[in-house]
Amino acid sequence: MKRLLVFLFLIIIFLFLIFINNYFCNKDTAKTNNFLNNDQDINNLYTISNNGKIYKNGRNLLIKDDNTVGEIELNEELKNVSPIDIFLSEDANYLYLAIRSYRNENKSNLDKGKVVVYDINTNQSFDLFKKLSYTLNGFLHWATYKDNKMLILREDINENKSLIYIDLLNNSYSIINLPYKYVTSVDFIGDNFSCNCYDELLKKNILTVINSNGNILKRVNVKNLGTTYIFKASDNGNNILFSTGNTPQGLILYNFELDKEYTIIPPESKKDELEFLIYSAWKNNDTIYIYEMLSKDVKNERKYNLREENINLYIQDE
């Protein structure tokens, strides 16, 4: 009889623990869903990738697109990943986070750069380079993503730059040697690659388009091109969007066909009391997102603003 009572008691405890676990899980899920359904909570927006909004809540990233709501918890290594280094796959099943690394005096950052891939459905992660059996043997300066492909800007121990072109569907990669020693940012542009390169002879940055063999297809002298925080080509390859200037950075659009620059946000602009340009990207070939932090209001609180701009309005004004 005692054994039966003990057995029943253990069953009751077990069922109680299941109830408690489900209660808090459902409560957290409801809290997350309510948070993600509140698009007015702009202060927690972190970045936008493939039209999916990614929010940061403490150490968690909350992902929302048309069909998916997900949440992942970042470890210590990933908690400070920049908004421009987070990429959502087209099917919203995977999140790619690039960890940059730069040369220092004792080269202790060698091979510290990596790309971590999160499966949003299972909350499991893995090191992309390890999966590809690739050793960086250098520093990771820039990363970008498009259509299940990644492009990594790598610097080797001798300060030479190259691109790692990764096909994520086929789990393969190739190395593209660059024609310039000083390259600060890269992106996909059609079937080719756009690079922000520093020309030592001209003493200025040059917008360069190369193919998969590293051959130069086009060089453009863009007046306002310098060190960029944002460097994004439109899907059709007609335009490049890039940041410029000091804080607050301006936002410039360059059109290849017209060979002209158009100012979206003037450098060091005080319009609307802009304090910092957090992020900008393409929604489609005609529209861009701009996510910005404005100066503190009368209550000494930060204000954030997310807006969309039709680039044709700027081009038509010229």
C-alpha cells in the first residue's frame, strides 16, 4: 500500500511539474507574440533582413516575418553582434550572424571571426566555417547575404584581402582574390560583386565591380564614397546605397545607369534631430528602409523612427 501511495505521489509531482513548465512556456510565448505583434514598439527593433523584422529583447533576438514568429537566445559571444551582420534566410528558417575580427598588435584576434547559423525552428546553432571544413587563417572584416549565398571579406596575415563566396545550399565555397589591397565593404550586385576599394594612386575610394574571377568589370569615381557602415546594392543591380560622413552619417544613393549620386540623408544632418543612422536596406528595387535614432526629447528619452523611402522621388527631383 505504501508503495502505491508513493507511486501515486510521484505521478502527481510529475504532472504538477509538467503543468508548471507548460504554464511558464505558454506565458513566455504569449509575451513574445504580444511583443512581436506590437509594431509600434519601435525601440526594440534591431534590424530588418529579407523584409523580416528582428527585435532585440535583452539577450534574445525575436524574429517576425509574414509567416514566422521565432525567438533565439544569444550566448556571450554573440550578444553584441551588429545589426548589419545579421541575416535572415528567405524562408525565415535560418538566421546568420557574422562575428567580425580585426588585426591587433599581437594578432590575438587571428581566426576569431566566424559565422554562426541558427535554426530558428529548433534553436540549435552551428559554426558555418567548421561545417564547410574551412579555416579562416585571417580576419573577418565584412559579411553580406543574398539568396542563400554569403560573401565574406577576409584579410590574411599579410594584409591581403580576398572574398569567401559561400553557397549555403550546396555547402561549398570558393576564394576570390581582390585586385585592391584596401577594401572596406562588399556586396552582391547581380551575378557579380561590388567593392568599396581604396585606390592608392588616386588617394580615394573607388566603387569597383568585379566578377567571380576577381577581374574588374567597372570602376566608378563616386564623390561621397568613403568609409561605409552601410553598403547595399539593389537586387536589379541598378543602384548602390551607402552611408557617408561622420556621426550622424548621411545616406547616399548612386545610380549606375545615370552615373549620378542622390542624397537621401545629408551627411551630419540635423534634420529631425537625427542622432544616428542605425540601419538601411532595400525593401525592393524601388523602396528602402531607414531606421534611425533621433535626439532625446523633452523628457530626455530616446526616439526611434522607421520609415520607407521611394528612391524614384529623389531621382526625379534631379
